Amino acid sequence: MIHFSILDLSPIAEGGNAREALNQSRRLAQKAEELGYHRIWLAEHHGMPGIASAATAVVIGHIGAATKRIRIGSGGIMLPNHSPLVIAEQFGTLEALFPGRVDLGLGRAPGTDMRTARALRRNLDAGAENFPNDVIELHHLLGHPRQDQAILAVPGMNAQVPIWLLGSSHYSAHLAAALGLPYAFASHFAPDMLMDALAIYRERFQPSATLAKPYVMVGVMGVAAPTDEEADYLFTSAQQQFVNLRRNVRTQFPKPAKSMESIWNDMERVNVEHTLRFAAVGSPQTVERKLAGFLAETGADELIISMPIHDIEARLRSAELFAALPLMQPIRENMAA
């Protein structure tokens, strides 16, 4: 059975503020739980006026307190920005508060621009180069303490929080395979290396105490609405956001536009459409067809959907429409059982 999950970027909508964005994340988590999604993850970004999840562990605690069953976690924590001990303590605390529900997805990118990255971690090269060792150290800190272990994460030790590796290139595919960890590919914004990375991960996977066989999660941007036309209209918010990123323009998450023609130039249009080519945008029939093809192509074990929609009511409706797809029927049957 394929699991379906949600990636929430806690968008600060144009005209709104961070408090509203965080409360909307809570509402989305509650709706996702009600609809039977497997997990909801939040992502670490910094210095972005349109994203409220910079203090990712805090936001995970916020949605964890508002839900009861759905898995909660990070997609992901950018580990080079932090010491492994700090993350072990944060996620050990989350596991103590919400036992058996917490995931720790780890990424190697800064999650921001280079100036902000330097303010976060000071030594960029050392952070990236130490990533494999930091992952292993974090795994030890969340596991059973060794007899001679001098540094303890409290809370954290014995928490056994599941660790995932996230990536958009071959690097994390190699590392996840070598460590025997579940692997999530960021195909919702980095489609080019998807199939090669999945092949590397599956072919080189080494069974571990964590995982006996490969487990793959893939991501898509998703906007479902009653009609294709309405979904396309709502999706212009995400298209504008990607244009702004390429222009290095920092804004709140844009309101949808009637047309993108006066907003992007031809080169920007081609670039954004290529970047978002796996997006499932449209009526239920349209997104069902797109997702079925994507899942057949990737053979993924889990699909995580990011719903970049300006209006929270439209975002909640999109979550409902995705959950009602025939593809997700096994989830409803499993919930009923």
C-alpha cells in the first residue's frame, strides 16, 4: 500500500503574518489527520518572508499538540546548520511529547541564501563536508548509549526517532543506501535527477537495523480544485514564488494571478514549468491521471504532496479532493479497519 503524506511549508500569505501561517499549519495538520494522510512534515527555511517554519522543531510541536495520530516530522532539518546534539535534544523532546509519531528527515542544503547560511553556521564548507559523520553521530545520540559514551542527549537517548535522508541529487541517494535509511527525493522542485537517484539508492541499498529493504518517498506540488481552470489559477501563486526566487526577490507567498503572461518572461516560464513538471494540478480526474503515471514511473512507496495555495480554505479543500481520489482508497479502507 502506497502511503500519502503532506509537506507543509507554513506559507505566510501575502497580506498575512507568521501567526496566521502557523495557525493555518495547525488546521491543515488536523484536516490531514481527519482525512487519513500518513504524515505531515515541515521544512526548515530561513530568511524567507513567505515561509514561517524556520524554527522547525517548534512548529512540529505546535501541530503535534493539535493532533493525535498522524505522524509528524521534518522534511527536512538542514543538519549542517546545527550541531547533531542540538537536533537530538530537540527531536528527543518531540518524541517524549508525541511518542511513536515523530520523524526526522535530514537535508544537506542550507535552506536559505548564502549570507543567511553564514549567519546560521559560520563555516559553510565544514558543515557540508561533515554531513555523513553528523548523520551517524545523530543516529548514535538518538539510540542506546554506549558504555563509554561521554556525551548524552537528554531527552534524546533511547528515543529511536526514525531518520530519513532527503536529497535532490545523487549524493544523498548514495549515503542513504550505504546507511540503510529511508530516502525522500525532492522531485517537487528538483526533477532532473529523480530516476537516476532512485536507481542508485535501490541498487546500492545495504540492509540495516533500521530498514531491511529500500523505502522511497517522492514529492510533488499538488493543487486540486473542482475544475482544471480553478486549479491552474490557484497554482499561479507557486509559479510567481518560483519566479521571485530566481529574481532574488523576497516576498510573502503571492496571491493568485489571472494570468502569468505579464509576470514572467519566456525564459522564466520555461524554467519554472520545467522545475514544476511533476506538479499535479487540476480537477480530481486530472490529478488522478497525473499521479497514477508518476507513481507507476517511480515505483515509490510513499508520495508526499506540497500544496502551495494562498487561501487556507482552498488549501484544505485541495487536501480533501486529493484524499478522495481512487488512488487513496486503500488509505480509507485501512482507516476503517
